[in-house]
Amino acid sequence: MNCADVKLAYMLSCIVLSLIILSPTLAHVVSFPEGEKFSELWILGPNRMAEGYPFNVSAGVPHRIYLGVGNHLGKLAYYKVYVKLRNQSEPLPNSTAGVPSPLEPIHEFHVFLADNATWEREISFSFEQVSFNGNVCRIGGLMFDGHYAAVDKVAVWDAERNGFFIQLFFELWLYNADISDFEFHNRHVNLWFNMSTVP
Amino acid sequence: MKLTCKRYLSLITCLALLSLLVPLGFAVNSNEAAEAVNQAAADLGSAFAAVAEAEQAGANISALMAKLDVAGVFLTQAQSALRTGDYENAVSFAHACSDAIEGMVADAAHLKLTTEKAQADSFLLATIGSSVGLVLLCVFGFMGWKLLKKWYLSRLMDMKPEIRDVAE
């Protein structure tokens, strides 16, 4: 080992030591790249799995689902989940344009989540005041999470799929502190139901 | 007799009119309920913004989060009552929401300031410590290099072959 090698080894040791000495200061200054930022919105069936979702429903029969929200935005978030009901002719949110459905919500949830936290809630619902008249089914109300909402929805008989179809969907909105208001977070999940006369 | 009857009749009429007016005086109308709920929503939004700023500064906001959760539940109930036309409950829940987050903006701002000060002190301490450490490293490193070089050269000298006799 010649003098130049010894000198090189010594300098490298000093550089490594200096980095160790500087690490407390560097920890305050250097920010590591963060992963992808996103939010989650999901519905699970009555067994808290992605299966067994209610489909054939009838008046007065309660059903159970689980609604969940996840925060991966890297910071505290304030979410609002709008619950809306539509028939086949009414508009869903437009994910391409990032535009929510213009329908009025029948219920909402206010959720505060820290980064990497999740919120999940068991929800029980049933359709009330359901009447059938020819090829039209009228739904007067929806009992949702213990709250009654007068919905007055009309579902027309779908000859192709053989049923009266109604859809419950959930929109995820995020609070923007800059404008002090909520913005549609371009996420929604939905469940189709076939309203039948037989429970 | 007639005068007494007339007096009683007028008294009963007054009482009947009053009983109609009293509920009207205390009943909540839809505008008042909507205003109360909107105010509660605005208060909750402001409280959240303050807590989010404290969180960005690195503060421990778990206690404030618990209050936000409670206020969020009250606001959900208030909105639900408003939709169903139960204005009195809507106002009641709206007030409960605002009460749950009362003073939170100030608490969050104080927490943010405290955390920022603590972080600034920590950064200063780290910078001073690192500077002292680097200076010591330079000084002892230089001295160490001198000693190492001296030791290396003395070892090298010890390894020099000796000249004994020149062969003729």
C-alpha cells in the first residue's frame, strides 16, 4: 500500500465522518421525494368484502354495506361524501371532466383523516313508500343510516335488463382551504339496485 | 253580571291570542336554520384550515382531530335535520358543532407557533453542533494525517535494505 493509497483512504474516512456529523443539519434541510398522492373511496358488502353487494331490493327490507375513505395525500384532509340516488336517465358524475352529478344529495358524511388513515362506516338502508303502476316504479323515500330522506324517484321498466333499476352513488369531495370550500375530488362509487315487488 | 262576563271573555280571547303568538316567537324558520348550519360549516372549515397548518408545521394534532371528528358528526346531523325540515334540531346541532370547535383556531395557531419555534431551536442546535463537529474533524484530521504520515514514513525507512559489503 503506497502513500497515495493511504492518503485516499484517510480522506474518504474523513468525508464519511463529516457526512455523519452533518446529518442532523441535513435532516432539517433535505426533503425526500414523496410517493404518489391519492384518495380512496370504496364500498364493501355486508361481510366487509368486495362481494355480496345487495342488488334485488324491495320496500322496507334493510340492507347493509360498508362505505370507506382513505387518505394518501401526505397531509391532513377534510372529506365530504355525498350520497345521491338516481334513476337510469339522471346523470352520474362525469369523471373525464371532473364534474359532479347535479343531483341534490340525500345525505352527507364529514370525515377528517390524517395522512395514511382510513375511515369505514357500516351503513344500513332501505327503500320506503315504493309503489308500482304499470311500467313505472315510484320510490317515495329512502331510510339511510337512520335518517329518512324523501326522494320521490321514478324508475321506468327496463325491458332489456328486465327490472326497475335505481342507483345509489357516493361522491367524494375534498375541502380546499385556499377557497374555503369543497371541490369534487373526481371519485365516486355506485351500486345498482333492481326494485322488485317480492321481498 | 254582564260586565263580569264581558271581562272574562276578553281575558280568554287575549290568552288565546297569546298562546298563538308565543310559539311563533320562538319557532325557527328555514332561513334561520340554513344560516345556522352554513355558519357551523364555515366555522368547521376555518378550524380545519388552522389545524392543517399546525399539522404542516409538524405539530401533534391528535387532540384537535378528536374535536374535529365530533364537530363533523354534529354537522352531519345538522345537515340531515335541515333536509328533513326539522329546523329546530338543525339549529341545535349546528350550535353544538360550533361549540365543539370553539377556540380551536387560536389553539391550532398557538400549537403551530410553538412547534415552529421548537423546530427552529432544534435546527440551530443541529447547525451549531455540526459546525463544531466539522471544525474538530478538520483540526484532528489534519493532526491525525501528520501523525499517520510520520508513522508510515518511519515504517518505510525501517524496510530500506542495508548495504553491507561491496563485492570485488
